[in-house]
Amino acid sequence: MTTPHTAPAGGTTPTRALIVSSAALFTDMLVHGLAVPVLPLLPSVVAAGPEATGILFSSYAAAMIIATLFAGRIVDRYGPRTPLLIGLVGLAAATLLFATGGPYGLLLVARLAQGIAGGMSWVAALSLIAATTPMEKRGQSMGIALSTITLGVLIGPPLAGFLVDHFGTASPFLFAAAVALADGVLRIVFVKDSPRVTDDTAGPLAVLKVPGSFSIVLAVAVGAAVLSGIEPVLPVHLGASALTVGLLFGLAALASIIANPVVGRLVTTTSPRMLVGAGVVAVAAALGVTGFATELWQTCIGMALLGVSSALLLAPATTLISEQGYKSTPPTLGGSFALYNLAYAAGLAGGPLLTGISTGQWGFTTAMLVTAAVLAVIGGASLARLPRAARQTE
């Protein structure tokens, strides 16, 4: 068994690791953002009906979860480079298949390939940063990487709308293929002999058994749920133009982009419990402000708070989860970020479900208060056994 390490290995420096990982995460979420507004409008999808459209969209998350389970073991046995290249192939296949416009079955295959690519790329990218970056700089690097995820979400939808209006429905995916090609060059050239954690392999369950891991999982789930939960209900509640709604979500994304590296830098000097606790308070405040808002400027404040709250929850959790992997038996870096991905996916699924059901039952304002209460309870529970960053325990 090899010894866990955080030093650069095989010529992959922390700077190169950050560049490659950030580009991989950005590209994955850019493709996701480009696809969301376009796929429902494709003739083959419209003809298939709303149920088939729902299956098409949910298949991405299903494939991502399945790929995540394998990605962690591949990272531990072969290093991050292999799953990064697998993710690249899946992403390239998805973009080119999307560009054909159908038939529906082919688009479903493309969506599954996109989910597999996302699962592989996320686990490998975050693992690469953790394996090559010293602990005192890891929080900031993780924060920067998380910001590129949000940047992809921010740019994708409006860019897709512009490209479709001017160049047709295939253009967003051809553009995405070009971006994926550039991303692929970085993955191949910058990542050499990537570091392995162990000759044995362990899955996310091994990391979950480490004391404190469940608290991190709860923080990640709340951080993912807070923004995804408001996505399906806020546009209907506001009744505003698509541009206005897009700008509001863009504001939340921008706040998160700014806050992520700042919070990441604080992880080794400030108690993660304090940061996550502030995130839980910000979640409750943001949902309360958004729920009671009667003016657009009030909604803007709520959305900005949502972006900051997500950063306060996710940036510390992303840094801490890698340390949990080194404490598991056997040590596992891939298993750490497989667990992170699964928790994030749970939040993405649970947030919209909670807000959708509660809005249907009690209306938007009450739904925001119910959601705030539920997420605050879950987030508060995460504080009980949240571990400290390694630099703070020295």
C-alpha cells in the first residue's frame, strides 16, 4: 500500500492540477448549462412527450451517480488521469450526439454519456487538487475550482439562447465540442503520471464510516439543495421575463463565484463549524428574504445571499472531505469525492422536491419558510461532529 501524500507527483504541480481541474469542471457544467434550455425544444423530444422529457433529464443524474461509484475506485488504483480521460471521451460523445438533434433514443444515449462524463470528471478533478496541493493552500484551490462550476452554470443557458437564435439548435453543442477539445488538450498535456492513494480500493462507504464524515455529507447536501430548490418555483412565482429570471440566478452564481475562493482561504484559519454555521444562518435568511420579497430589489438581496450561503457550506466541506479519505481504511481519495458527489446529487434531487411539494401545498412564501426550516435543521445537525481542518489540529 502506498502512503497518502499531498505533494506534487509525476510532474503534475499544484498549479497545473488547479488549471486542469477547474477547466474540467467548468466544461462539464458549461455543457450542462448549454443543454438545459435547448433539449426540451428539439423536435424529437417534443414529439416524445413530457414524460419522456423528464426521463431524458433525470437520466443525467442517474448516470452520474453510477459513474461516481466507479470513479472513486479508479482514482485510487490508477490516479486521476484515467477517469479524467474517460470523462473527456464521454463528454465529446455527448456533445456530438446532441448536435444531431435526435432521434430521441440517440439523445438519451448522449445524456447518459454526459452523466458518466460528469461523474468521472468531478471525482477525478477534485481528487487531483487534493493529491497535489498542500493542506494550507487546498481550501483556496478548492474554492477556485468550485467557482468555475458556478461560472459554467452562469454562462451556459444565456449563451445557448444566443447561439440557437442566431445559428440553430446544433450550434450550442458544436461550440461545446470545441470547448471540450481545448479542455482535452489540458487534460492530456498537463496531467502526467498522476498520483495514486493506495493499491487497495475503497468506496464512499469506507469514508462515510470515518467520524465526522456524515456531518460533511449533510453540509454538502444542504449547499446543493439551497440553489437547486428555488430553480423550479421562483420563475413561476415572479411571472417575470426569462431575461429577468436569468439575471437573478446569474446574481446568485456571481455571489458564489466571488465567495468560494474567499471562504476556501479561510478554512485553515477559521473553524469550519463557524463557516458552515454562518452558511446555515445565511440559508435561512436568504430563503426568508426571497419568500417575503415584494420588490425586485428584495429578491436580488435574497438571491445574492443564496449564492454566499452555498459557498459557506460547500467550500469547507470540499476541503474537509479529502482529509476524511486519508483517515479511512484503506486510505481513499477517490472514495472521498465519490461520497461528495453522492451527497451533492442528493441535494440536487431533494431541494426541488421539497420546494415543489411545499409550494403546491401552501404557496411560495410558506414553502420558502418550510424549506428554510428543514435545511436549517439539517445544516444545524451537521455542526455536531464536523471535523476540523488538518492545519488547525496541528
